[in-house]
Amino acid sequence: MNAAPLGVFDSGVGGISVLREIRRLLPREDLVYYADSGHCPYGGKTREQIQARAVAITEFLMARGAKLIVVACNTATIAAVEHLRATYPIPFVGMEPAVKPAVAQTRSGVVGVLATGAALAGDKFHKLVADHARDVRIITQPCPGLVEQVEAGLLDAPETRALVERYTAPLLQQGADVMVLGCTHYPFLRPLIQDVTGKGVSLIDTGAAVARQAQRLLEREGLASDAERVGCIEWHSSGDAAQLERLRPLLMGET
């Protein structure tokens, strides 16, 4: 199993922001990435629909030999990760918005959370806030349309900026000095969001923390690769494979 790959999936290309962190931390591991772009976005789907997609993709990744699967999607984690852990014999790593580090970092006592509506509505998110918010005010902001802009590769288009300005304005008006990027698509918009909010606002995502958790699980289970080489990445999409191929160098930061 040490030579088996890690599986990573998302509703689309957003999970590549997590894949980059895994690649940086675990360069010897082979990776299989599945972009469910044919069913993106997940934000407007029911829990049952998202869970069905997560099960189908998990079975695909396990057929490719995955020894561990990263659910690189906040919405899919909320809807499906507990079911996946109870159903399949391999470890799963999920996502959650970085509320805890945001609370520790804020100076104004106000934290904004940018996410999909489905992620913000889940019991898992409400428990996260209840456990960690303490005396900090958490303001949530659904961001319909941003996922689609990233899927199209429109990272700095005028329409994307207009959406970012619309969604960050209420958070800035209420004094948020930390904003949580609560969807794996949003780190690709970090330069644009930072330009809109100004450098006085800190932006936090959990990609690096998820990579560290994957590393811990691999080491704990004795599954880490001992290959003396850089691992390969295998790419799959339920949508337009040519679009994934066009976006891959941009999102991976490759030339």
C-alpha cells in the first residue's frame, strides 16, 4: 500500500488548491485528482445528491488503488465524509472552514466567513462556530457565482471582481479584519480578494492544514511512500477534460 496513490476530489477544480499543498508537503506521493465539474457546483444540491456523488467518486478512486482520500470540498465534507468513513476501510481527510485560527488572529473581534450556502447551513459549521467563536462575532456570507468563475478560469475578470466586492462589502462594513476562505475554489481568488479588502484584512484557508493531516494519517497507518522519486499526478474530470487541462497549469502554478 505504500506505493498506492492518494485520492483527492472536489466538486470541480477548487480542490487543486489543496492538491498543491499536498504536493508541496508530500512530493513522493502519487496523487489521483477527480474534478466533478460535470456536477458543479455542489452548493445548490441536496445532501443526498452530494452524498451520492461522493460515494461514486470514492469508489472510482478506490478502483484506482487509493490508500487515503482527501475530500477537498467543504460542502462535500459536510454532506458525506462521516458516511464515507463509516462505509469504506481507508482513511478520509475532510475540510472545515478555518474558524478556530481566524478567532485566534482577529484584533477587531469580527471574523467574516466566505463560503457556499450549503456549507454555511450545515450543522457541522454551526458546531464549529459554537465550539470556537467564544466572544468573537462570526459573520457569514454565501457567495453564489464565485465557484463558477473559478471553474471558467476567470480569476481576475471584471465580473469576478464585482462579485468579490459585493460579498466582502458587508463584512468590511461590520469591521471584519480576518476573512475565512471557506471553499477550496476561493484561494485561487486570494490576490483579487486581498486587493479588494486591502492588506489590513487577513485571509485564511485550510489547505496546508489538510495536507499536514494527510501526512499524519499516512505516518500513523504506516502508508507513507518510500519511493526515491517525485510522485506523479493523474487527472480525471466528469466535465470537460480539455477545460481541466487548460486550467491545470494556471491553478497548479506551473509554467
